[in-house]
Amino acid sequence: MKKISFLMAALLMSIGFVNAQDVNFSRVEEASTFYNPGLNVNTKSTLNALHRNVSFDNSVAIQTTTAWANLVAVSKKNAEAIEDKGYFNFTVGLGSDDASQGVLKTANALVGLSYSMPLNKNGLRLAMGFQSQIYSVNLNFAGQTFPKQYDQFGFLPNVAPGDRIYSYGGNQWVSANAGVSLSKTSEKNAWYLGASMRHINQPNVNFQSLSNFVLPSSLGIQAGYTHMGATTQTSGYVFITQKANAYEYIIGAKVRQKVGNGDKQIKVGAGLGYRVDDALIASIDFMWGRAALGVNYDLSEGAMKTLGVAKNAVEVGLRYQLKK
């Protein structure tokens, strides 16, 4: 069973990789710059990090780690009233994926630039962003073979062919991404709507045992709404991401509550999301001063659960605001 679970996990990772190198996070609003480089709804510079562990049958299958900085650039005379002014946002980041038994290792670097400008005096803004991401990927299946026959209960034993998908390979390429967003912030309400496209340049991916393959461009739509009360903040979001010939739908809602007074005040949050036909997503968040910590847990649903393989994930996010 362990061997079948490993083969299944490796096959799923290879299919996901070959179809498109797209982002896979549960904390989608926190990682919004990866989904849409023009989705800028914050006016503060931040340092950010995410670490995600995905496990199959309670063994770690793949770990994803990424860290990035969002740096807001605005003139001194506009700094005090930035909500009514235009500003640039620079993004730089590094990331990696590391799968069990060395099946998949990736590294990537990201550089992005966006500009947000006011459309009126009532908080309505338009933002546009462009991003370049450099990938380096290595695959090593170490001679594993994969079954090609299965029924509704999973892969059938003792019918795996002798041929290998591939034993090893590596490649590097550059992807170009772009996005646009419309947002509005008032005293008690805020909303955003964005659209994006990744892999605009459709880079070639060529491994040793595979023919040339062009990554298809992938579309994305993002939307969110927040109501800000005196002590309680409620919000909801929808992220739709095209992945190869399918779409990923993530829907969620969050509540944040202020606790304490003055300098000792903190915010505690909880949320529940759903990645359609894949996983339920529970989250908790803690915010104090300029720092924030959040943890998500993905509980598998859909086809993976039907096959009897437990696919779960834990994702931890950190954020630090550089200036008040």
C-alpha cells in the first residue's frame, strides 16, 4: 500500500507539473501576488513567508517554501495621504519545492512591478502589474513504474507495465505573468476584483525523455469583500484559477476579532474555505502589532478521498509590516 501511495503521489505531482507550473496555496489572499501581480489592496510594505506540507497517507509527499517582499514606493509628499495617490509596488521573492525521495526539486525566483492609481476621491483604485518568474526544475523517479489500469477503487495491482515515464530530467525557463484589479476601500467596507494571466510567453519545457512541451497560458479571476466593524471584521473571497484544461475554485470566509486595548491589543481570526472537489480548508490567524501568524489545514475531499488515499496539507504563513 505504501508503494502504491508513493507511486500515486509521484504521478499526481508529475501530472500537475507537466500540465502547468501554477501556484498551489490555501492562504490565497496572503499569496495574492502570485495569483495576480496587479492585485494590490494594501498600502504598506511587508515581508512574507509561506511553508506548505502536503502528505499522502500521513507521510510527507511534498514541501513548498516561499518568501517574498512587497515594497511600496511613494514620494514623501504623498506618503501621508497614500490612499488618494498613485504608488508603485515592487515584489521580489524566492521559492522551492522538495518532494519525498527526491522525486521533484524546484527553485524559482520572482521579480514584479505594479502600479496602483486612484480613479476618484471615494477610494476607487485601478492597479496593473507585471511579473517575471525564473524556474529551475529537476525530476528523478529512480526507476519507479506506474500502473496504467485502475477502477473506481484505485490502481489495480500486478498490471503495471515495465516502461517508465522517465527516470530523470531537468530544465529551466522564464514565465511572464500579468494582472489587473479594481478595488475600493471606505471606512467600513472594502472590495476587490481582479483578472490575471500566467505564462503569457508560453515557455518551452523540455526534459531528457520528453519532447518539447509548451506551458499553456492560464487565466485567473479573484474577488473579495470585507466589512469592518468596531471590533469585528468579516470577509469572504473567491479565487478561480485555470490549470491546464481544468479550473480550481477556492471559496472562503473569515472572521477577525480585536482583543484587548491600546498597545496590548491583538486580533484573533478563524476561517473556513473550500477548494471545490478537493479539500475543506480551516484556518486560524493571530495578529499583534505589525506581525501576523496564520495556519491552514486542508482536509481532502472529492476523488482523492474516494480512492481511499488521505491527502492532507498544513500551511503556515508569516507576515511583518515594515512601517506603520
